[in-house]
Amino acid sequence: MWLSPMRLAKPATRGSPKPTVWAKHRSWQIAPVGRKICPQRPTGRTTGAARLHPDLNDLYYFAQVVDHQGFAPAGRVLGIPKSKLSRRVAMLEERLGVRLIQRSTRRFSVTELGQTYYTHCKAMLVEAEAAESAIVQTRAEPSGLVRMSCPVALLHARVGDMIADFMAANPKVIVHLEATNRRVDVVAEGIDLAIRVRVPPLEDSDLVMRVLAERAWCFVASPALLAGHGPLLAPADLNALPTLDLGPPRPSHTWSLYGPDGASADLHHKPRLVTDDMIMLRTAAVAGAGIVQLPVMMMTDELRDGRLVKVLPDWSVRGGVIHAVFPSRRGLLPSVRELIDFLSQRFAQISEH
């Protein structure tokens, strides 16, 4: 088995491309990926630097020879000619200044020093395999800590249940979640994933963005509130009703509406209740305090059971885009990638009609 973290490579045969390891002072050095180390001519002397930096390929070859009790059996397993495998082990012995294997045409044997060296080589190879397995497992199975943020109302309306289901399906994932309406600094605050809602067009940034859903808005009111008024057929008819609005208090509150055939209208109003909490606005609307515009996904249950009804259904307000932002696709933790995919699939299953 070749151990990819160490870039173990077979010696080059005639006509084959050069391997990724290069000779230096009779000790092959591991070359970084994408970079070649220029070889130097062997000096015939084993330097202190060479002794401190053994070639991991030769250790691997030596261990394979011992495991298979000979150069020929090991060469067949590795696909390396016996002569070249023997030469590599001989170079290792020359660099160490000791004999590791007793060469004989009759029998194969390992010297006492060779056995000691073999024990350490095997331990190193086992650790290398364990290191690679740990990385593979980390990339394959969602696990570890995910730091994320989400707007409060969206968390309570949809995302909270989604995250709970995701964690139940992935018991090795730990989530640190900040429920906040502020715009978090993903990079500076070490956030792996931020859920945001913005009105198009979305701003450019250095972050990676993935759209999860389009969020439609509509006007709603309680049946009891509407019962005391005539039919509402045009935006101007809303002036007869008390209103509730989202956001901070402003000198002037305006709703922009978009109707059939490209029609549009701006409705100036003085809301009875102004808050940045959508849950509070929904509660007040159900109680009959006024008419309000909210995301449809915030009122699915209330619309289904009749506690709220849509007002001016042919007119709409500009919706928002629910999207996930994260620092980079490269090196994205499996747990974060899996969570983003999970959220995207769950949002796709939601019907707002």
C-alpha cells in the first residue's frame, strides 16, 4: 500500500517520468507537491544533515522486504524489479553505516540492528497510515464544531427545526449557534456559516454565497379585523386599516407594492406597532391589532388554520433571498458542507402557496 501523505514513489524506470522524490547526498528527500528539488551529485560521504533527514521511501521499502522475507517477493508485491529494490536498501545501509540484511543465496535474514530498525520503521508507517485515515475520516464523515449565525425570526420559523433534525442525523456534529439580527463578520468572528436574508440584488463580497430559497412576502390581517371593513381591492383601501411595521421607527413609513401588469404603488402609513421582531408582529396581527406584511413562511400555520388571511393577494411586496455565506469552498469542513446541503434540500421542500 502506498502512503500518499509521504508521497512514496516508485523509482523511475527507463523512459518513465521522474518520480516526485529526488536524490540528495545519497538520501532521497520528499519533494513538496508542485515543486521540484534539484538533485545534487552524491558525494560518497554521509553528512549529518542526511542522517537527520532519512528518506521515508527507503524505510518503506526496507520494511516491505522484511515483511515479505526477501527482495524478490517484495518486488513482486510492489511491482519493483528485485535489483532496484536491493539497490535502494543497499543505499539505506550505506547511509546508516550498518548492515540491516544478511544477503545470501540460501536464506534471508535480518541483522539484530536491522530488526531494531525494522521495528521503528513499522511504527512510523503505522502512524502514517493512522494520520491518513484520520484525515480521510474527517473529510468523509460530518463531525466536529460548526459555528453559525441565523436571524432570530427565520431561526424560529424554519431553520431551528432543520438544524435539530440535522444534528439528530449527525451525532458527531457540534453546533454553536448565535441567533442574531446583526450582520456578523464571518471572517473576523470565526464563523463557519452565516444564514442571511437580503433583498436583491445581493452585494458582492469576498465570501462564498449559496442561495437557499426565495422568500415571498404578503399582506395579512386577522378575519376579525377585516370583518369591520369593506372589501379591500386596491392599495389605497389599506388606509382604512391600522398597520404594523417591521424595523426601527422612522419619520415616514412606506410600503412599496407591485401589482398586475407592472403596476406599482407606494403606501405611506403610520404604524401602531414598530418592532424588528417578526414573531411579535405576527402575534399582534393574529390578535387583530393591524395589518402587516411578513414572509409567507413565517405564517404557514396561521394561514392554514385561518387565524390570518391574505390581503390584496394580487399585490405583492419585494421578497428576500435566503442565502448561506461562508469564507471559502476550499477546505470546507464536511460538517459545514453537509449542513449547507441539508438546509438547501429542506428549503426546497417548503411550499409557500
